[in-house]
Amino acid sequence: MAPQPQQPKINPADYEPASWRLLITGLRRGPENMAIDEAILEAVAAGEAPPTLRFYGWEPACLSLGYAQEAELVDFDACEELGWDVVRRTTGGRAILHVDELTYSVCAPAGSSRVKGDVIESYQRLSLALVAGLKLMGLNPERAKPYYQDAGAKGPACFDGPSNYEIMVGGRKLIGSAQVRRHGMVMQHGTLPLAGDITRIAKGLYVDYPGQRMAIENRLRFRATT
């Protein structure tokens, strides 16, 4: 295997001073949450708003797909029966069930010190803030190694394995994150499950046979946590 490029050593003390906007928007339906994040990205890109950190939740529960995922992954009839919304995120990554969680979005110019660099470096920078926040809550988080490769984590659900610099506790994934870059901006979404059954998403995913759903549930049960 070819050696991977070295990631820079990052010291948050070196970040330039900046004014940010904090938005706490409470519980909203999935389509409204995605529309708000789109509006934030456009406003920051147009210079009409400062870099923005938003915290929010979802009501009712909502299954979101990464922008490149196929809609055929979703069992829409099951989601309707369960009362779940279904949306597609502007960011990448895999499917997430948004329920009993705290979601964040970060939007800033791609050259600003807190998000700059390629996608992996940017994940590294933002993960430092996530780790610091979780430590304030009394947790002992760790970050997945860069260029992390988990051959078994190829299912449709985000939480069946960590990616570069994603946050883990006790060896299990705790926060899932994904990015989009547009108009010279970086937007990152992240999800912190707070309670409940981390395997619930399997009920809303299309499967070819019952054992496939059980396999998804087992991967999530052993690889993710709340």
C-alpha cells in the first residue's frame, strides 16, 4: 500500500480571531432543517452572514440520505408507516436516522483557519472542537485515524463504521459527520445520538431478505454508541 500523505499538526491556538454566529433552532421537520442549512450556506457565501454554527433537532424522526446515495436504499412504505420524514442532505456520507439526537451544521469560507485544507484536513480541524466539547461533558473521546479503512463498513448506514477523524468512544462511533463544498464555502453536518436504539434505522432501509436487515442491525449494535 502506498504511504498516505502526512497531515499537518494543528494547534487551535494558532487560529485567527473570528466572529461567528450561533443559531439554536430547536426541533423541526427534515425538509425545513435542510432548507435552513441551504439558506445559511448561501447567505455566508454571499457575505450576508458570518460563519455560522447551528444546533438543531428533528421532529418527527427523519431518515436522511447522503447526496450521492441511491433513493432505492430507502423503504418508503416502511418510513411512512413509522411516521418518519425522508430527505436528502446536501452533504455526503451515508444514511442517518435523526431521532433522539443533537445535530450540528458548520458553515465557513473554505480558507478560514478552522475549516481550511482538503476534506481530511478540514475534518481534522473540526474534530478537535468536537473532542474538546465532549471532554467538557465528561467523556473520553478519540478520533478515528486518517485514511481509516474498515472493510466491513460498506453498508448504507452512516453509523456502521467511522471515517477519517470521526469521533469514537470506547471504540465505537459516536458522531457521524459529512461535508459539502460550494461557492468557496465548507459546510459540515454532524450527528450526536443521545439515547435510544442505534439500530432503529434498519427498519426504514430496503432489504432484499430478512437476514440483511439483521446484519445491518448487528453491525450498528457493535460499531456505534449513544
